[in-house]
Amino acid sequence: MIDEFQDTDPQQYRIFRRIWQHQPDTALLLIGDPKQAIYAFRGADIFTYMKARSEVSAHYTLDTNWRSAPGMVNSVNTLFSQMDDAFMFREIPFSPVKFAEKNQSLQFVLHGETQPAMSMWLMEGESCGVGDYQNYMAQVCAMQIRDWLKAGHSGAAQLVSGKASSPVRASDISVLVRSRQEAALVRDALTQLAIPSVYLSNRDSVFETLEAQELLWVLQAVMTPERENTLRSALATSMMGLNAQDLEALNNDENAWDAVVEEFDGYRQIWHKRGVMPMLRALMAARQIAENLLATAGGERRLTDILHISELLQEAGSQLESEHALVRWLSQHILEPDSNASSQQLRLESDKHLVKIVTIHKSKGLEYPLVWLPFITNFRVQDQAFYHDRSSFEAVLDLSDAEESVELAEAERLAEDLRLLYVALTRSVWHCSLGVAPLVRRRGDKKGDTDVHQSALGRLLQKGEPMDAAGLRGAIEALCCDDIACQIPAQPDGEPWQVAQSVSNELSAKILQRTPGDSWRVTSYSGLQQRGHGIAQDLIPRLDIDAAGVGEVIEESGLTPHQFPRGASPGTFLHSLFENLDFTQPVDPHWVEEQLALGGYDTHWTPVLTEWLDAILQAPLNETGVSLSQLSAREKQVEMEFYLPISQPLMANQLDALIRQYDPLSAGCPALDFMQVRGMLKGFIDLVFRHQGRYYLLDYKSNWLGEDSSAYTQQAMASAMQAHRYDLQYQLYTLALHRYLRHRIADYDYERHFGGVIYLFLRGVDRENPQQGIYATRPDGELIALMDELFAGVPLEEMS
């Protein structure tokens, strides 16, 4: 008996066939579902299964789905019955299945109404590109999950099974994707709505992570702490939390370096006496690695990987003869990771109260109460002529890429996508939502027929025929019944998921009566403006890039900068353009098109973005008339990085009182609230430039303030500056530039050499209204002087 036989390969089958043949007194049972053959990337060969099936006359079929609700079973039956050759090959027939009687009562009830088992959420418009589709549908998916969770918290969303029912929780919901990139889009969208989630792929080995490499360096240092280079490599790892200044300080302090060597020698003794895991736990406790990691974005993921590798090291160490052998073992596994080994596969950070984001490949064999497939209309055309002969089932690679060969390969790609679709749909117990769009992957004219029929779902909906957006909608509506619904999403609103806390159950920590001990750390403008931030973090350079935005439906006709996708990812993309542009040259449309494609955005934005960039480059920035187009490479510095020392513990109330006194914009902001900080403040200034002997700092903002440039008035921009505490940002950046210029210009004077601050609200820049979208200011010189003293550790009462 061989189970999961649909995932066999030619060599395996030759072996089994040779053993079984000519054995009349024995039986060979091959068990497998060819509709779930999705592991071609691992070497599985569905054509070997098809060949085996053709050689056996006795076929038996299981006809009952024991997992899913009746509506879910019926909707899958309906969809895959649209075509006689639903899976492309006659050797893989589709036969409708029955639901199990025990599942007769399964229902998903929302606000008192039983929901259709399958909902197709259709993106409106004549056509869309992959980037727009994915960004929009990620937002729709997140919004619907938020609504389910809100309803579940109030008892209005229930999973019913007979007389029993349970409210919908985050752990009931899974989003199935095909790649890490798709998972990141969903996770970003969920994070924007404050919905916790976790992602896991079956293609990732824990030995492929940064943590594995860093642990190798740490083990090497513990094994030989007297070797300076080895120890320095370990101390430079991100998990240790030291920066270049810390390492340089150690270089210049012999006593401090000796103390570190002695510390690591102590870890070596623990390793030798008790094993590698007790040693790593001692190191993590002493260096506060867990606390530091958990204070960073993705820290729980990293800590999970470190503990996972520690367990594997402990297990391997018990079988190896020495510490050197264990280091060699780890090094070998990093060089040759095996993602198929279950012990190596990445673990969930946790699965309590989290929405799961799972690859379709990882989901096979599992079940989830509620499933979302946000990007199921997407596909990637096969352009390499690798296919199987339809008669002999032998693999063929046509190096000439003949058209007929490519068509056969493309048919096999579509067939596997159909099997992936089947696996994804059959994971659901109660309900499955699908994101559908009039997707066009081709370049050039995007009007008329879409490319949806080339996707698995589109082939079934449109019965293999190309259709325009109206035809796609008609095909979905023709399929609608009690179990299948066509839904038009509401516009994503960006409203976060906020669970109301019960007063009776409210818990609070004991109020600390003493001043917490100071901890030296690296922080940023973002760290100071976030309420309650007080744990060391590795800083993301553009954490403050933009206000979080929301996705939107984009109509191709009449595109404007105000319709360009919103949020952190588009904001990062726009920033990257200015990092690479030569301001003095006309904007090249071909370069813009290339950047859009690389960024995952539809190239129909090319003319809009080209004109938009040109308008920004030509816009006068202040009363001097200077524009970006006048700045040569010698007159500007892009992405200027700085570290601003904070010599003595800095208190939020001290800084807040100072900036409120001297800056009217700050006076209208909420009070700063961060734990005292001492160490370094790190940041990146988008642009520093020189004009007429004065220096300016400029920051790009892609915040969306309204439908057109008229929304970007000085008052509106000032309100946005206050809402996101950009006032604090430009004050800190001005201080950093002030200190830098003071050390570089012999006769430096703030009033004479510093020109001011410019915030470019990119969407608001308009040739017709030159004042819109540009917010210029100049911090009071006395404020910068006092901030300089405050950061240098001068007490307020002693400031000049």
C-alpha cells in the first residue's frame, strides 16, 4: 500500500512497478488524489501517476467529503463542474462528491444570517494590473477579517455545528497565499488594521535564516573567545544589539574588552559542563537578547527561530563528540538546508488569537474553519518549453522554445494551478472568500478582454474563453446560488480592529514608585514619538515614511497622483525614485516604466508618474525659487544617515516643554510620552542640499490628504504635520544637521548657514498651484541651541 501516490516520480514508480510485477499472489494498492498533486517543485510528477493509472484497470473512488459544510462541498462541486475537463487531462476527472451527514448542520452565521459558503469579492473596473490587484485585495481581505472579528467579539459572528456554536476568533481564520511576497502584502494590510497574524511556509528551513548564521558566529566565539576577530564577529551580530560605536569603544578600552573575553569564556565552561542549550540560555539572559528582540518588529519570529535552532543544536550535540563537531554540524546545515525535513521547517511564532497566513502548499492536508484566498486570480505564464509528451508521458525540454511546445508547457502550468485551486478551496470547513479582479498581465492596451481566463479560477468561471470585465462579472453571477455569492467590496476605510475592554476584567500593572534604571540604547524619531516606547530596538530607516494609508480601486481613465496606491509600500517606492533620480535631467519614461514593473505596479501609471515627477522636480521650494531640478550631485546628499548622541537620560517632559515653548506647531500637538532614553538617536534625512550658501533639509511625504491638490493647503499640511509629529522629526533632524555643519564649516553660524526645512507632500505638488503640497519652516535658532545643550546633558536650569 502506497499513500499519497499522486506525488510520486518516475524513479519511484519504476522501483515499485518492478517489485510488484509478475506477482499474482500479491496486491499493490496505490492511493492518491491527482487533483491534489501540487508538489512539482519537489520533483513530484503527475504524469507518472497518470501513466500508472492507465496501466491499472481497477479504479476505486472515495465519494464523501468528511471535512466541509454542505454548502462548501456543493460550491466546489458547482465550480469544477463548469467544464468536462476541469483539470485539463482526461486522466484526472472531476466527480462531484457528497457531504457527510454529520456536517449537515455546519453554518457560518453573521449578524443573524447564514452566509454563503463561497463568496467571490469582485474588484470593479475595466482592468487592473497585478500590483493594483494585490494591494487592493489585501486591503479588502484585511477589512473583511476585521469585520468578522468585530462581529465575533460581540457574538454576531458564529460558527454553528448542530446545537453548539462558537464566536469567530482570529485563530479560526486562515489566509492562503502562494508566496512570501503575497504573505507580506496580507500581513502588512492586517497590521495596518491592528490585526495580529502569523505566517509560515513549508519551503523555509530554519537554517536559511539570519539567526542560524548569527548563532554560528556566536558558537565560534564562545568556543574560542581569545580569538579577537571571531569574538568581534559575534558581538557585531544583530541579536547582540551592539553598533559600530559600541564596538569601537571596546577596541579603545582594554579592560572592557578583557571583561567580554572573560564573559564568553564563562559561556564556554557552561557549554562544556552542561551543554549548548543551557549555555545559550545563559548568554541570552545576560545580554537581554529576548527582551531586545521582542521590542522590534518581527522580534517574536526571530526569537522563535533562535530557540528552535537551540533545540536542534542540543539534540545534535548529544550525538556528537565535541563542541567543534557541533559547530561543523551547524555550518554544514546552513550550507545545505533541507526544507523537506520536518524538524527544520519554520515554526509558528504562536497560533493563539492570530490570523494564520499559510502557503497553499503548506495547507495541504489541513483544515481551517474560515479561509480567504485574496490573490487567487493571479497567475504566471510559463515561457519555458518544458512539458510531457501526451502519449508516452515522458518529460521533454524543447530548447528551441517552439510555439507548440510552449503551449503544451503553458497547459501544464494551468493544470497545476487548477490543482492548487482545488487544494485551496477544499481546506475550508465553513466558508471560503476569494478575491477576483479583471486582471490584465500583458503590456500595452489594457482595454477589452482581460487575461483572467489564463488563471485557474478564470478558466472555470469563463469556461476557458477570454472575456472583458463585464463578461467576468456575468460569469460569476451566472454561478451564484444559495451557496455561492458575488460581492462588491466596500471601499477600504483603514479603521483598525479595536476590541472593547470590559471594565470588570480590566487589569493593570502595579504603579512603579521608583525611577527605572537607565538603559543605554539606540532609538529614533519614531521611537520618541510612539507612546510608551522604552525597549531597545534595531531601527528601520523609514519607519516614519508615511502615515498608514489604505488601498483603493483605481480606474485607468483619468489617473492622477491622488489615485496612486497609498500606504507604507507605495511610500517606500516613491522615496526610492528620488534616491535614484538625476534631478538635473528630464525624467525618462522608460526608466519610470522599469521602476514600476520592478516595484510590482502596473505600467499604465508610467505617463502619470513621469509627469508627476517632472512637476515635483520643477516646483519652486521656497521664496528663493530654488527647485530640485537645479541641484547637481555636488549640491545634495541623499539619505544622509546620522547618529545623535544623548549624553544623559532624556525625559519626555523636558523635551516636550522645550519644543512647545519655541515652536507653535509643537504647541498644538499631544504631549510626548516616551520612557527616558540615553544613547544614540539614529535617523536618515531624505535630502540635504545647498543653495546660495545655505543648507536645507527636505523630507518626502506621500500622505494622502484629499482628492486633488486643493486639499494640500498650508493649514491641511500643518494639521498632518501635527497628527504624525513631523514637527519632532524636523527638530531632531535640524539638530543633527546643525551639529554636522558646526564641525564642517569653520565660521559656521546657524542663522547664516541654515536655510530651513522643506516637507514635500508629493501628491499635492501642482504646477497650476505652486504653493500647494510644499510646507516650509525654519526652527528657531534658540530652540536648536537649547536642544543641543539638552542632548549634551546640560540640566534645564543651567542652560544658557
